[in-house]
Amino acid sequence: MMESTEKKTRLSQKFSNRISVIQITDTHIFDDGTSSFNDYDTSASLMRVINKIIESESDVDLILLTGDLVHEPTSASYQKLADHLSIITTPIFILPGNHDVPELMKYIMGLNGYGTGNIIKFDDWVIILLNTCVRGKNGGELSHAELSFLQRSLEVYEDTNTLIALHHPPVLINSSWMDAMSLTNAKYFLSLIDDHKQVRGIIWGHIHQEFEDSTTHAKLLGTPSTCLQFKPGSTEFIIDDKAPAYRKLILGNDGVISSNVIYISD
């Protein structure tokens, strides 16, 4: 399991009273010449999402890619993703999912200028990016090093509104086949979050569907994919008929998060 290496980035924001964040996830890009994801052209759907963001989200301060960036982790597939993203001028940060190889992902995407750090600092907010990958497993886990990094960060930024991003869901989503691939040490993770009231939200991907819940002080938000979606409440792998999507979050300087999912119509 990859060890945590702390790397902090400070970003400016366009408006003093809020931060606009776009989350895109589970892009599942293939390198050229390989098969599609269940007959789905993941590059074409990602470009639809990117073009919609460029057209409609001129106020965005940051874009987060929350794992499963590629379907099969090769240098060519990561480079293809980087090329797709190159028309975006907004800062982009990445974290890995179970389809990714974190070291290769960071190397190729970093060479192309995309953020690979795990702390992003604004004036009134800090965003913490976590690695939940377990090599060879579809489910996720936070390593001891990653949990130690999280605890240190929450202590350092005790008085700063905090958003946490990861790939695997830390709660069950009422879909048994997906729940079998969630975060194995979610109970410990959530108990740590409960001890730090500055955590206002947790976002993730992996589930290819929209999900929303809350703890006593934090929103819990699962986000659909930029390609195909999975049917909610299913006991087995079933493709839903919903369109590609992304999530927009507005982080207020008062700690309030407003959020909505935007589906891309034909």
C-alpha cells in the first residue's frame, strides 16, 4: 500500500466569500486500441463533461479528479487523460482509485502539470486528498500512514473548515455488490472525523451514482461518473440509464457547503 507523502499547495480564489470546486470522477480512460467500458466510449463522455464545465462553470477555482482516472493503468492511458484535460485552465488535482496505480498516475499526470499533492489550502478552507488504494483489490483501505497523515492534518488545521476527498465510500450505499467494495476501516475513519468538527464535508467516487447523507457536522457526498452509471439499490452489477455527470460544490467562508450534481444531456 502506498505510503503518505505530505505535499501542500496554496491556491487563490476568485471570490473572497466562497470557493467553487468541481468534482469529476471515475473517468475510466483507455489507451488507444483497447476495448471500451461495456461498449461505452469513456473519452467521448469525458469530453462532453469537460466542454460543459468550460461553457458553464467560469467561476470555478479548483477541479478534483477522485479516482479511477483510467480503466487499465498504462502510461498511454494516463497521457491520453492528460491530453483530454489540457483544454482546461483551472487548477486540477488528482487522487487514485482502485483502477489506478498511484505511482504511475502521479508520475505521468505530474509531468503534465496536474496537482498530485494531498493538501490544498485556501484562505478559509483546507482540502485533504486521501489515497484508499489497496493493490490488487477493488475495495479500499486507509493505511496506517494515511490515517496518521489525516490525524496530523486535522490537528494542524483544527480551526479551518475542511473538505476531505477520497475514492472509496466510507458509508454503505444500500447496493450490496458495491458495499462489498467500500472502505474497510470506515468505522475508524468516521470516528476520527467525529472528533474534528471542522470537517464540513466528505466526497468520493467509485459508486457511479449520486449519494447524499450526513454526520452530525459533515455532508457525505458520492458522485456519479463521467461515463456510465450504476443502478442505485441493486444487488448486482446493473447499468443505469442516467447520463454522465459531475458535482459542483460551493464552500462558503462560514463553513456551509452547497452542492448539486449536473448531468450532461445529449
